[in-house]
Amino acid sequence: MAHWDRGLQDRLNLLWIACYAGAVLLGVRLLHVQVIRNVYYARVAESNRTQIIHQSAPRGKILDRRGAVIATSQPAFSLIYLPGETRDATRLVGLAKSLSEELHQDDEEILERLKEAHEEEAAIHLAENIPLDAMFKLSELKTIYPGVELIVEARRLYPDGAFAGHLLGYMGRMDKRSWKSLKSRGYRVDSWIGQAGLEQKFERRLRGIDGEIRMEVDAQGHLKRKIGETPWKPGANLHLTIDWNIQKALEAGLRDSPSRMGGAVVLDPRDGAILAIVSAPDYDPNLFLLPDWKKPKDLLKNLPEFNRAIQGTYPPGSTFKMLVGAAVFNSGKAAPSETVFCPGYFTLGRRTFKCWKKKGHGRMDWMRGITQSCDVYFYTMGLRAKGSLIEQYSRQFGFGRKTGIGLSGESSGNIFGPQARALRKRSWYEGDTVNLSIGQGELLVTPIQMAVYVAALANRGTLWRPYVVSKVSYPNGSEERPEGPHSMGRVDLSSGTWDLIQAGMRSVVTSGTGHRVDIPGIEVYGKTGTSQNPHGEDHAWFVAYAGRNGESPTVAVSVLVQNGGHGSTAAGPVARRVIEAAFAVREDL
């Protein structure tokens, strides 16, 4: 009996030891959960009953030089989905099909996004910028499917549609590759981002800081109450040098031109500020903000994104003749009073080069030659100056290199001369000099290069880098000036040579090929140009600068009408429209 009692006692002792050990382990575990890991499990519990709804912040406004709003933000409805704890596959399929009908999207794609929301346990955007008619229909789904909600966010708006479209650029949803590189800056995978123009260049300044609403939800995803909120912060405003009235006039002028196609730039020759810049045809950046089912078919495929003002390259034609005059007179290779007889053609060896006036101009000196744009006169003067000197002056005036406007895609054009030919291991001939003398051959320029060129003619030698942002103003009241007047160099000519060039340009307008741009009360100096195009209709040029009578010039204009024909009839009227708008409105000029 005693032996049995001892065995039972031993087993009871072991049992008590096991109980004590279990109690100790349980205590340690409770200590770990309640003390050591308390913060972690509190967060997990919180995440199981809350959802964070992100709200896009308003982007900064873009304004013209007088404060007119060119781009802003407006409230818009977005459709979001809040995943609950329960994941009913049948319910998700039904929701996807219902949303498919209203959003005009594939139900399988919507279903995949709903599943992703459950896997990530995070709210997702299903549609944005929803029009009112669709919003009312979608709101009915809230009563049927838990987790479907409509929220108000800020969305980009361009009040004047296609106004300055190429300059402003457009917005688009970020792709996954961009998100990986930008998520550290607070971007979400479905964030909108500037994808062209100023919207892209100044993305970091224009973008605000998104807000968020923390909501309590039940197991099905129903919103119960708001727990907290972090308000959004708007982005910085861009103040442009663009003049709304001049820009509008330039756009209308190109739209009414013979081909309705081209590029044009208006500068202030005193500092290089861009007053207007247009590429035609243009586009409305609002189209990119429409819901997918509202967007035009093949929007990107048919988008006229090519910016002819900074990317299009064309022979300058007769607008180049002022440069040839500068080269020949400043070097003393000829006198302005020297005359050349024009019979309507020019013979060089076995080749014959024609003048645009088949019957000829008769005897021409500098003033008559530039006023009537006589090709034979400039063939002769060009050969006198030599191709190498003309090439040298071309480089001095900024041709063959980018202006530095800072917009993506700017072309440098193509310099034409003996040195450029030698770099390609090709020979230069006098016939090439003849072509170069009237702005033809392999010489290619952009409308913005021509604006810098004519601005330099206006201010007597300073090549200003074009700029379009005068300042950036932040919500806290601080300001920044990322751009501003910057000289890229000077063309040093004698005062006598400058007098000759400017007098010739004035004569072109008062009594020559540019007479359509002669405006009472305004001193307009200009030059027409028709650049030959072997692939179709010739291109039309008109360059000019202008100021009020007796005052310094304050507007420099470069207009290219692609396939427009003659510069005097196609591009001249566009320039006149711009100059009239500038001086009718800008009393400060």
C-alpha cells in the first residue's frame, strides 16, 4: 500500500510541475502579447477595422502674366472600393458586372482589381472624374454592394480647352515603372502625373500633398464613422510670362491660315520672355482627364503632340537675308550702295539660279534688294561674303543649337556651311553658297530659333534664352524664380550695319513684300520668307519686331505656316493679328 501511495504522489508531483510550467509559459506569452508586442497587435487590430481613403490634392494653378487662370483644379467625384473582412466570390462577380455596365470597362478587369483590394486590404480607386449622370447611377450600387463609395477629390481643369495645349502639356495616370521610382515621394500606384509640357517639367512644384481620411468599417466594408483626417495641401502656382490676349490671337491666326498647320513664337526682345507660343494643330488636355469610356478612340495615337514651334525644322528662306546683309556689310566685303542687275536669273558656271520674280527686278542696291527680296542681289552678295563667313554669322545668331527653353524634344536644327560639310567629310561648292544666301539648302531652323534671331535684330545683338515661367508661388507665401532673363551671347556689329539691317526691315513693311503688316501708329520691322519644299507646298515665313512710334521695340514675332505657300499672304496676316493684339491690350509696352 505504501509503495502504491508513493507512486501516486510522484505522478501528482509531475502533474503539478507540468501545471506550473504551463502557467509560466502562458504568463510569458501574455507578457509578450500585452507588453512587448502591444503596439504591433494594436496596429493590426486597428487595420482590421479601419480603411484609409486617399484624396488627391489640388495641383497648383498656372496663370498668365496678369493672373488669368490657364490651368486649375476642380472638385470631381471618384468611385472607390473598400474591401471588408468577408470575401464573397459571388458578390464580387456581381459587383464587377454591375460596375462594368456603368463604367464601360471589362468586368474581368474590374473583378481582378476588386480581388487585389482584398489581397492588399486597402481601398482602391475604380473610376475618377465621373460625370453627374454616371454618378447618380453608381450611387444606387452603394445600397446593394457594401464597400462601394463615392468621394470628392481635386481634378485638373483647363478652362480654355486647347489654349496653350502644347506648352501646358497634359496629365496621365502613372505607370508601374514610374511609380517604383516615385513612391518614396508619396505617389500612389494610381496617382496622376504631368506627362508633357510644363505639367511634366514642374511636376514636383505643381503637385500638392494628398490628404487622407481614416474610416472605421465593418466586416462587409460599410463605412461606420470617420476616425481621423489629414487635410490635403495644394501645390505651388506657376506664373507665366504668357500674355493671354497675344496667345489667343496667335492661335486664332494659325487656325485661320491656309494650311492650319505651323508653329509660331512671340518674345519680348528686351529679356527673352515668351509672350505666346503655338503649335498647330493643337489639342485639348482636358481629353486626358475624361473617364476611359468618354475618351476619344485612339486618343494618344491621333494626338498632334509634335510641337512645331520647338521641334519642327524648316529652311528659313528669305528671312535669312538680314543675316547675309550683316555678314557682307560688317566685314566690308561690299557697300550698301553697290548695285546688282537682276534679269530674273543668275548664272554660275553651267548652273542657273532663278529669282522669285521671273521678269527680274532690274538694278538693285541693299535697300531695294531687301525691300523686294531680290534673290539675284543676295546670290551676288553671298558669293562676295563667302560661305564660311555666312556660316560663322549663323552660329553667332544661335542657329545649329538649342535655344534652351527647357521643354523636352527641342530640336537644334541644322547648320549649313563649309565647316559643317567638312565635319561630314563632304566638299563645299559655290553653288552651296548661292543656296545658303537665300536661306535654302541644308540649313534648317525652328520657329523658336527664328524668334531669338529676330529679337536679336530688334535689340541690336543680344541673344536671350527664351523663358516662360516668371515665378513660382508657394502656399506658405514664399516665392521662387526658376527661370529668368539670361543672355546666351552677343552678335557684335557696327552701329552702321545695325542701321542698315533695321532700315531695310522697316522698308519691307512700309513699301515691300511685308506691306500687309504695316499698322498705323506702330513701327513694324519685318521680313517675308518662302522656303522651298521638295515634298509639297512651300512653307511660309514672316518674322518681325514692333514698338510704338518713337519707342523701343517690345514684341518680336516668328511665324511659320507649314505648307502655307507665300510668306506675305500666309504668315504675314498671322503676325499682323498678333501685333495688333499686343499693342491694343498691353498698355505697359
